[in-house]
Amino acid sequence: MNTERLDRLLALYVDEALSAVEVAELEQLLLAWPQARNRFWQVTRLNSELRQIGKESWGERLHGEFVEINPNQSVCILPPVSPTPAISTTEFSRWQVACPYVAWLTAAVLIGLGVGGALLWTSRNQTTARPLASQSAVDNPLGLTTNIDGNQYASDTIAPQLQEKTATEPNPNSQDSLIASDEWIAVLRKVIDVTWSSEMRLHPSAGEPLAAGTLAFDKGLLELQTNRGALIVVDGPARLELISAMEVRCEQGRLRVDVPPPAHGFTVHTPVVNVVDRGTSFALNIQRNQPAEVHVLEGHVELITTDTPMETHNLAEGQSVSVDQPGTVRTIGTPEMKLFPSAAVATARIKRQAEKSFNAWQKQSAALQMDEQCLVHFDFQQDPDTDTVLRNRKEFASRNLDGTIIGCNWTEGRWIGKQALDFKNLTDRVRFEVQGQFEQVTLVASVRLDALEHAFNSILMSGDAVVGEMQWQISLTNNDPAGRMRVGRRPHPGWGYVEDYRSEPIFRREQFGKWLHLAIVWDAQQGVFRQFVDGQCIAEGSVQKHNDPHSSFIRVGELELGNWTPKVGQPREPVRNFSGLIDEFIMFSRALSDREIQNLFHLTWTGDAS
């Protein structure tokens, strides 16, 4: 449900400004979503109260002057009279955080009613992420408390805390600022066989937006594109500093720059010469303690040596020069262009890398199928005889352990030749069944997030409501800047609490469209629980024992990938279907080590515990 669109329609409804098409759109939202009906009721009730306030205050000047409303801040209105409140102060405060647009709505209503003034105040004590409130038991299947906007937030009454493995706050002047910045100046398009230098504490991956900072790698190839369109391909070893969308500094590396008209004037700084684009494309070879080489492939460039900045040299297409430390420019022969990276070279190497990865995955899959403690291995390779059955490739597995595909479409997975299922509609899911209870469980999934559309987005769910039931989701509430990995275990039968194990917010919108390797390890024998993304442990914590050393088992039964169908008798819950692709799922009846999780991610897993 698009809450911003709903807010807009409700504002138009209150203003009696809905068109016929918008009336039909609002009706559909109200019919389809309980959260929409709840918000409609809240808005209309508040509107009614404001009208009453307006009538009582008609023609009066209230509390002095108007206070300017800042649209970037959350505001609420304190009426000058005290009618019996239908919404509690706490509830109102939560609403202003969840729906800042309503503040504008209420102000507009007051002005429209002719109220002479109102006291507006800015909630300066509200934090960006509201802490999960500890509350008494709530009779709902996940032990959730409902926010006024209809989203649900997990109660902390039973919430084992994980020790998040997060880095310290990044220095905005360091290379850490390359990662996940809203002020991006380039996007990393391709990362091929790269070994990052030791100075790179964080390693950006393909698809990441990049802010100003340094990329340093010992070998491999990168392709990036600035937000002005300049395409840069760099072959390592290299050290490239991103200054702006129109400037980079290369201290080492071989690179090619292709400059479209929007990036005309793009500049590459080097220790001995600055190269300014005046045409289409050029290449550089920058090595430490050696003259810099500049080659004009198409169009022309302007050279400005660092020792004589007032002098410029113009190079035309086909010309090549070297520039030494004193700033001496010498003509050199044109080298073979195959020595320089290009977009075509990057594409060819990506294809070879994909073939290599696919072959390694096939070898790893064969080892997985032989593992005695592998309960389920869905490789998401389509059966030639049917498109609605997902085969469990575990050796000698019963056909009863196959998955039933409902609604999903087949598509391409991580590599050419690798298949996947596309989960996008409310009906899409894979249903299967695994019976038993286990003190140790490892779950692994290869997913591509395309969106986080709900407060809870299902990866693996069960609707059995039995002791030990596990639920694996990605949550994104109004209080979180990014999605959290979230695992729940039901400690008691029936629709009550679940124990809630969650990571820090880690799934950012910049990661949509990228493949992620997710894993969770539950080890009741050792009393620990761990979560992994791309082979790295992101959170760990203690398993709740409830005064019984044998009370922390995981019970599996009827399961769903990518969705959730609660059994009859359960209170209605918000839709929580997964939006994206899945191309592998594995379930083990043992706790894999950190090294094994890393090996699965790197496609080097052999089945030998380590």
C-alpha cells in the first residue's frame, strides 16, 4: 500500500476535491487494506473535531500570531480549547511521526474554516527511530503492537537482543563515505575479480551509488559512471579519488574515459598532468614513479601540467604523449588499445566471470545434494516437465519435499544459465513441507530485493502457530532508515508472542536490484543465534531458554517461501509478500560455522565442516 498516495487522497477527500477517478481509487484502497480504513477513520474523526473547534473559535484571534510551518519538520496543532479527546496525546504524537502530511492537512482545515490563528509547535523531542515500546501481551500472531498508521511494530516484551556487528560511524572524508550516500556522484556499474586494498575498510559492490571518496584496489577491473554520464573503466592496481561528478584524481591505474555531451569538460587529475575532455574519449596510464601517458581515442583533450599550470597543450584524435614530473610533454607512439580497459572489455570479462561462477555453483550444488544434514536444496532450476514444481535436489529426497510454485514466473537468476523465480504479486509463493523439530537449523537464501513494500516482507514463514515455529522476514517500519533481518520463534502455542531476533537496519534502497546472500544459524545446543549477509556475520545473540535447556528447538512443518498464509482461526494480518527474485534456498539440520557460510557465499563449499 502506497501510504503517501493514500494521504494525498484523504487530504483531497477532506477538502471535497476528489475527482471521479480519485474517488474510485480511494474506494479500492479502502476495500483492499485494513490499514487504509483505519487511517481514513482517524483522518475523518480528526477533521470532525477540528470543525467543531473551528465553530467554537469562529472569528476569534487565538494565542497570537501564526507560526510558520516547516514542511521538513513534524508538527501538530494544540487547540486552544479542550474538548473530550478521541485520540490520546500519545496516539496523536505517533501519528505526527508516521504521517507528517496530516499536519499540513490540519492547518489547511483550520485556515479553511476561518480560524484566526493557532498555536503550532514543533516536536523537538521526537527521535528519528522511535524505540520499540515494551507493552503487555497483545493477542495477535506475532506479538505486535499496531501503530496509528496501520503498520505493525514488534513488541519488546519478549525480544532477545542481538549484538549487532556494525562498523563505527564512518568519517565523511574517508572512503567509507562512498557507500550509500544520498549525495551520490557516481554509480559503480561493474566489479570484476577485484582485490581491494587494505585501506578500503568497506568494499562497495556493483550497483552501489558512490559519494566523494577513494577507490583503491590491488587487482581487477571497475566500471563506474558519474551522474553526468561520464563512463570510467579502471584496471588495477589502481587508486582513484572521486571528487565530483565532473572531476576525478587518478594516482595509479590504467583507465579509459568516455564522455557524453552532458559531461563535456570532465577532468582527470594526475600527479603530473590534468586532462580536460574537449571531445569524446581518452585513455591514461598512470604508474608510480613513471611518466604519465595520455592517449586521445576520439575527439580531443586539453592538457595542463601541474608544474606549469598556465600552459596548455591540445591533443587531437590519435595523438599520444607522455608527461614526466618536470612537466615535459613528449609525443609517443599509439599503443595497442587492447592494453586499455573499455566498456566492451568489462562486459566480456563479466560474462567470463559469470560462466566461472555458474560452474563453481554447479559443483557446490552437487556437494550440497550429498550432505546428509541438508534437508532441502531448492536450486531453482526449472524442471523440463513442469513449471509449477520446484524440485528438492537433496539426494534421495521424497517427492513430497518438492515445492509447489503458486503464481511466480520463471526468470534469469544470478548468472546466465541460472534460473530464478520472480515474486511480485500478492499471490506469489512456494509452498512445501518439512516435518520435525531441531535444536540446530541453518537457512540460506540467495535473493534479489526489488522493493520493501510492507512493514514485514516474508522470506520463509509458517502459519502453524505451534511451539518452535520460525519466521524469517525483512522488516521496514516507519522508524527504520533501512530494512532489518528479522527472525521470530514462537515460545508458546497459539496466537501470542514470538521471540524477536533482529539485526540493525541494513537493507537500503540502494541495494534494490542487487543479489544478496542471506543466512541464519540457530544453535540451541550452544545457546547462540547468528545472522549473515554476503558471508559476513552482521548480528549475533543468545537464544532464549525459558528455564528449560531443551525449550529452544525449532519446529518446522508447512512452510512458504516469499509469502505467508496463516491458518484458519488466526486474526487477520497485513499482507507481507516478498518483492524480488529468489534463485536458491537451503535448509540444514545443523549449525554451520562462520567459515562454511563464507564458503557458501564464495561458491567454495565442499561439505567439510570447519
